[in-house]
Amino acid sequence: MKITITELWAKMTEIGLGGWIDVSEGEILKEEIEKLESGQIYTEIGVAYGKSLATMCYYAKEGVNIYGIDRLNWGQRDENIQKLGIEPRHKFIEGDSQQEALAWMESIDLLFIDADHLYDGVKKDLLSWVPHVKSGGVIMMHDYDSPTSPGVVQAVSNFIYPHNAYKDFKFPDRPNSIFRFTKK
């Protein structure tokens, strides 16, 4: 039986695994990854120390394919996941997210973008990665409506609203949280 997100966060604190995801956001990640079945694909753009990636590895069903992409090696990412007693079931790709998207051959079921928070970076990640998301796939954006990252809201708004290609918009109940939408 899996432990709660609060218990998982306590374990992360014990081993010194930091990050910018809080417990309520962890619940959102848990809710979304638990919907995926064996053979489906989760891709995370912007991994940092691995807190959200570890969460997804822990709560994903057996056989879910988990990918993390970051241009920087923040160090101890894989070690942190192993210290938590989580089977290292992910593939980490070190590289520029837009360059990696050019070579990407898989269809994505769940995409989490939490990399560059400037307008141009968010826009480029959306343009590069959302085409790989399947119809019915979910896209999650971290730090939506953040006073320190206005580029996230601006890029998302400019990307989704001019098109009738998305549905099921789930806005966060507070700033700096996760915005979710589904590709039609």
C-alpha cells in the first residue's frame, strides 16, 4: 500500500530532497499520474532536483513510461529517488528541451512543463512539446499565475485561447500552482 503524499514529502525532507512543489501540488501530480495505465507515457520538462519526478515514479502504476528532461544536471537526482526507496523506473534525458522535442518519437499521455518560466521559454516548450501530446492527453503547467513568473500565464494564454484545440481547463485555486488542460 502506498503512503500518502504528506508522508512521502516527510521522507523527502528527511533525505534533503528540496524542490519547488508543495504538498497540494503533489496531490495534483498524484491524481494525474494515477490515471495512467501500463504503456502510457508521462514526460516532465524541467526536473531540477527530482521532487516531482520522484512523486510520479512513486505513484505511477507498473509499466507507465516516465521521462524527465532538463538541460542541467542538478546532481543527486537519481540518488534522491533511490534514497526514497523508489525503484528508478524513469529515463532522464540531459539536454535542451526544445532540441530534445525535435528528436522525440513518442506520443505523450501526460505532460508536465516546469522549466524556463520566462515568456519565450514557456512558449517554446509549449510549441515544442504539446504537438507530441495525444488527443485526450493532459498538459500541466507549474507556477501558473505566479507574481514572479508572469511569462507562464502570458505564454499559456497566447497558446491555448486563440485555438479551439483544448478543453477541461482546471485553474489553480491559488498563485504559483498547477494549471491543467486537455488536448481535444
